[in-house]
Amino acid sequence: MAPALANDSVLEITKDPKQQALQTVDYANTRFSKLDQINAKNVKKLQVAWTFSTGVLRGHEGSPLVIGNMMYVHTPFPNNVFALNLDDGGKIVWKYEPKQDPTVIPVMCCDTVNRGLAYADNMIILHQADTTVVALDAKTGQKKWSVVNGDPKKGETNTATVLPVKDKVIVGISGGEFGVQGSVTAYNLKDGSKAWRGYSVGPDTDLLVDPEKTTEHGKPIGKDSSLKSWEGDQWKIGGGTTWGWYSYDPKLNLIYYGSGNPSTWNPKQRPGDNKWSMTIWARDPDTGVAKWVYQMTPHDEWDFDGVNEMILTDQKIDGKERPLLTHFDRNGFGYTLDRATGELLVAEKFDPVVNWATKVDMDKSSKTYGRPLVVAKYSTEQNGEDTNSQGICPAALGTKDQQPAAYSPETELFYVPTNHVCMDYEPFRVSYTAGQPYVGATLSMYPAPNSHGGMGNFIAWDGKKGKIVWSNKEQFSVWSGALATAGGIVFYGTLEGYLKAVDAKSGKELYKFKTPSGIIGNVMTYEHKGKQYVAVLSGVGGWAGIGLAAGLTNSTDGLGAVGGYAALSQYTALGGQLTVFTLPTD
């Protein structure tokens, strides 16, 4: 029998645009749908078809899944799951209500969000806030297996989705603000038993690297590459968490993801490059062994986590078809790499206000090749502890955080929800206590000065040239995931609560509708009984909306976001609702 490529059940459903089995729409993370019944000409006629209240407040990230006639909806903590029958007006067929210890809530840095479910082998897979990974029978909701991936008492939690690959499910861990040692783990889909775990920082045996074969920029990383970049045992509480998105290339048999910030946020307390935090990883899903790595922000001084999605495309560069990986990093640079080799092809700013570095050095003969050239004025390391470095762009939440971009093969453009936000950053000495915040910096955030006054843009990006094609201004950060479709439109949501549709070529706004709460969820589409629907969760929260979600008022609370987004309370209120749209039948 031929070996299964990817996961057969997932591959089958991702080929059918009527359904959605993964949060990322497909293994390549393109968030592109081939459905085109709703298109640039008729999208202005969209109407609400039906709605569903989740019964939970706080930030609703991720999106529903649709398998056959069933829709699966998840919530933030306590991570309830609903199975809704689309043939019967969204009737609840089953619901799963995990009993989680509420003490996990204060250990979650930036709201109690969850980025959603995945489907494989007739199971719905959920990674709960308390790090329990659960496989539920898709038809009945009965628990098939569960496994605990981490320990909230040490600050380990989860906010991410999972990725089923072949006979395994890949899961990450949150907790960079609590000094955890970040990791990615593969569990066997059949029974939840652990297959392998690869850490972001630490000894080679922890990292699952081969010092002679694992490469960065085509050269072997060498023995103890991570240990040599940390002082003493600091790596044990070194962060590098993995709470973002995962993609998979079945041909190359590699999974791709990014690791987050090193701990603490005070760079003086962790001299060295702090490898391999802030890194793009390419791993073999069968063994976990890393093929290549690329550290984008060595010795991070600004909390520019590298966890954002890796979008896999095949495009021509210099007339030659190449397997590409495009990544919009928190640090404000849009990267394009060859995903087979890890070769860096493009690294350009995707918001002109980015100022902490002049550029990424693209000279292959240079000692600093592939590294950002840091501007001393904005270096929190060079300015020192207890010094407030002002006017750093972007802010810690990045030019883009986890809100996923989309890619259309029809326009060959990426559609990127962005933050247009800058910050002041004051690092201070902090001591580590298990399960207690290990941050060590005070931040304040504000709109990019001398600009349009708003805190966000929605942009189209040419990944081969590293250029913005068009940019739409938004009053607040665009904290919702984009969806591109074969109908020539791109959907996204706004923090005030609007679902918007724009023309994929020009960016012209074609439709908007105000939902009951701010949108930080990801827009999805499906077809049922011959009709195309568009669905989105609204429920303000996440890092940008943490002030509203958690009732915080001190401007530097929420790791600096509360003051920056204070005006949001004038535009929206807490909620938890799914809104489903379609075209009128006449």
C-alpha cells in the first residue's frame, strides 16, 4: 500500500471548497476559496441568513468548520464546542463543555482566545486553554481520547489550533510571558500517544536538530547552536513558544511554523542571539527533525514574536518556478524564502513606518547576512534598563500579529491585515517564579505618528517584489483573518465589528455590514444545498481588545494595549456571535 500523503481525510475535504476542515482552509495556509457564486459584481447584495450566539464573552478568534451538513463552532475559554445541523436551521446536534480550572485564565497573557478546531479521520480536534488536546467523534461529540500537553502551573497554556498531518496531529504551546521553554509536539491521531517533541531553545537533543544537516542560510547550524547563544541556563526559561499557525507541504514532507519571543522582555537579562526563538522552522512531521531554520529577529528587544503563518505558494522568480514560503512577521518585514532550502529571497517592510531596523541585510557575503540592521535610537538593549525608548515602530503586537493573511493564485497577491501602531518600551529587571508573569518591560502604544491617524491598514502585497500594491486605511488594527475567493473578492473584519468585502485587484470596498461585536475571528465560506455562504465570529477581545474583554483601564495594562485601544469602547461592546451571510434567492 502506498504511504498516505498528508492526511487522506483532510486532503479530500480541502480539495472540496464546499467544506472546511482546517482553520487555514488548506495545508498551504492560503486561505483561498474556489467558491465564486458570491463575486465582485453581486457581493453588495449580501444579507444575513442566520446567526448563532455562543453564550460566551471575550475574544472570538478562529472560524467555524463545515463538514458535510454539519458546522462546528468553538468558543474562547471554557472552549465549548457546538455541532450545528445545517439541514435543520443550525439545530445543536451535540455540544462539548470541558470542565477546565478557571485558574488557567490569569495565566493567559492576552485574552482567553482559542484559534479553533481541526477535523481529521471523523474526529474534531480541540486544544484547550489548559493544554488538554481532545479528539471528539464528529458525529456524536463523544471523547475518543485526550492528552495533556503542558502544565498551566508553570505558565504553559494554549490559544492555538492544531494541524493533523498524516497519522499525527501537530500542536504548540503558549506562555512566552511566563518563561516557558517553547515546543512543538506530535501526537498519534489514532490514540493520542506522543510521537515526538521538538523544543525551540536548548540542547540539540531537545531541539531535534542534526548539527551537520540542519541548516540556516544553507550552512549547517553546528553543535550546541542554541546553547551557545544563551547565558548559562537562561534557555530553560527562554520562551520561543509556538502559539501560531502550522502549514505543511506534502511533496517536501515538511511542516512550517514560527517560534515566539525569548523570555524575558528585558534584553539585558539574556545576552546573545537567543536561538532559536523568533525563528521559521521546517521540520519532518514523521520524526520531528528540523531540515532548516531562519532566525528573523536575533536577540529580540521588542517582543516581535515570529509565530505568524507561513503561506506556501509556487511562483516564478527570475523566470524559474520555485516553491515559496511567505511570512509577514510581527517585526514589520515581509519575508519570502525558498521553502525547500530555506534560502532568503525577499525581506521588505510591509508598513513604511517600520523604523527599529533600516533593512534586512541581503548581501550573501556579509557577516550580517539575513539579519536586521538595528537602529541604535530604537534599541531597548543599547538604551538600557529603566530607560524609556520612545517612538518604536511597530509596537510589540507587530505590524501583523496572528490574524492570518490570504493569498489569491488569481492575482498572485497576498492580502494582509495589519497594525499601524508604535510604542514606548521601558525594560526593567525581573526575577523568574514558575507560573508568574516574567515580562520585565512597561509599554505604551499609540497610532503611527504623522500618518492617517488610524491604527490599521488592510494591504495587498506582492511577495516576489516585496512591495505594497494597495493599502486601505482603518481606524483600528485589522485583527481579523482575511479570506480571498475565486469570486475576485477579499473579506476581512474590523475591530468595530464590520465584515468588509473588497475588490481583490483594486482594494475598492464593495460591501460592509456591522455585526454585534468587534471581529477578531477569521472569515470563512462554504456551500450548502447549492448556495454559497460567508460566516464570521464576532466577539471583541484578543490583545488589541483586551481592555474591553477583561475590563482593564490602566493605559499600560494588557502589555501596553489598553491605552492604545481605549477608544474602541465607543464603537463596540462584548459579544459572542456567529453571523452567516448569503445572497438573496430572488
